[in-house]
Amino acid sequence: MIKNILFICSMLLIMTQCKPKEDSQETVVTERPEYAIVIHGGAGTILPENMTPDLEKQYKDKMNEALDMGEKVLAAGGTAIEAVEKTIHIMEDSPLFNAGKGAVFTNAGRNELDASFMEGENMNAGAIGGVTNVKHPISLARAVMEKSDHVMLSGEGAETFAAEQGLELVEPEYFYTERRWNALQRILSEDENKTELSESDPDKKHGTVGCVALDKNGNIAAGTSTGGMTNKKYGRIGDSPIIGAGTYADNNTCGVSSTGHGEYFIRYTVARDIAALMEFKGMTLEEAGDYVINKRLVEKGGTGGVVALDKNGNIAMPFNTPGMYRGYAKPGERELAIYKVAD
């Protein structure tokens, strides 16, 4: 009898311990909008004193143009994948951002481009690193996702695949801009051992572009594109093409695109961590983003930010730097900002 009682008590104890814990935070529940889109154009030392009114207007005009493109696709019933690709094209074609046309230079005086893409419906993903002649790296990342058996291609192999897929190729000189070239020269002339721009330099930012979109069917897609780090050596690749670090998408939780000091975003799987906190801890998108960017990453010494949206169209744009080019749009709603305090 005593053994039976002990057995029953032990089973009750096990069942109690295994019962899922109810989260103390009440989950945000909203009615999903028809669509939603969020973008970033890099985070870092972006200060009003380093920005002329004309330059600030140029950035906001270009971000508005990018959001216009994404909204046009989504409002017409296009997919989140199409919206992300076409939105990022706008930023890749602009010399304002460190992606595509505005890519920074490596130590060897080259432009080496990285990008990644992920869709939340089936969690398929594609990424490319170190390409030098593809006009729109985000389109190559999409092609890897949809038309290859792989997740990541790099260098000459990625360029060969781009040619086979009929993507637009350009001469490497297409990516030359005087502003980015001068930024490299400042580093090289100031200190042979210096690897980054000084904190006071207007070009000191983690220049990456990214987009996350939610379409009418409830599907999420995320993409990120970059020229990497000024003066990078040895074929360095950052977080932008790393799935789970620079980009992540899951219809069950959220989509994320990152911009920051890539080595930290890789080590601490920033994009995936935000989704994981929502999935396993029951956090809201805002709570998860704030925890990862403004607590965990700060404690580890990492700088940067993310843009993200969840399956209900909630938006989060946390960052721990002085500024981040960012914006979002939903039907009848739009916001753009650059500095720490919303403009």
C-alpha cells in the first residue's frame, strides 16, 4: 500500500513539473493587417551633427521610395518574397547605403558583396558571400534559395551560378563610389594596423540594408544585403549572409533582418534568438528584440540593431547605437526615423 501511495505521489510530482509554465507576460494579440513591411539601412554612429538637412532628406526620400515599392507589391497581392527583393533593389541601387552600388571597399580595394534570403512558410533559405560582379546580390540569394539544393554559395562559384541563372552582371567598377574609396584611404593613411573607421567618422556605421515583409497570405520573408566592413581582409564575411545571425524568418513567430558588428551577431545568433525567445519563452516581438539587442548583445560588447515583424504584423526596430536608418509601413500607416529619438 505504501509503495502504491509513493508511486502515485511521484507520478503526480512528475506531471506537475512537466506541465508547461504559463508566461507571466500577457502575449500581445492583434488583428493581422492586410500586409506589413519594415526596412533598415544600417546602424551605427549616425548623429544629427554629422548630417546636413539635404543628406537627411536624401536618406528619407530613398527609404520612402523603398517602402513605396514594397507596399505596391504587397497591396496588389504580391508575395512577401517579391516585396523583400524589390524593396532591397531600391537600396542596393543607391550609393547612400553600404550594399550594391554603395558597397564599401576591402583592404585590397575591391567590393565584395554578401546577401541572404529566407521565407517563413517552409523556412527555405539562400545566401551568397564575396561576389564582385552581381548588380543585385539579394536576387542571387533568392536564386540560391529557390533554384539550388544549397543554402550558401560564395566567390567565383556564386558568380558562376548567377550567370547560369541569367541575373544581371556588371563590371566590378560599377560599385566604385568616391565616398567609399575615400573612407578606405582614411583608414589606410592613418594607421597601418587600423581596421575600422574612428567613432567620430560620419561613415562609421554598420552599413547593411534589410527588409522583412508580411503578405496577404500571412507569409513572412526576410532579406539582408551588404558590402561588409570597410578595410576587411582575408575574404572576411560578416553576419549578413548567415542564416540565424543576419536573417531569419518563420511564419510561426517572426522575420528578422540584422545590421551590426557582424562577428557578435554571428556568435550570438541574434536573428534566430529573437524568434526562439518568442517560440520557447512566449515573449512578444518587442520583448524579445529588446532583450537580445539592448541587454544580451550589450553585455557581450556587440553593437547594432534589427528590424523585425511578427505573424500578426507587429513591428520592432530595436538598436543600441546612436542611430539606425529604419522605417515601416502598413495600410494607412508609415514611420521613418534615423536617430535614437524618433525624428
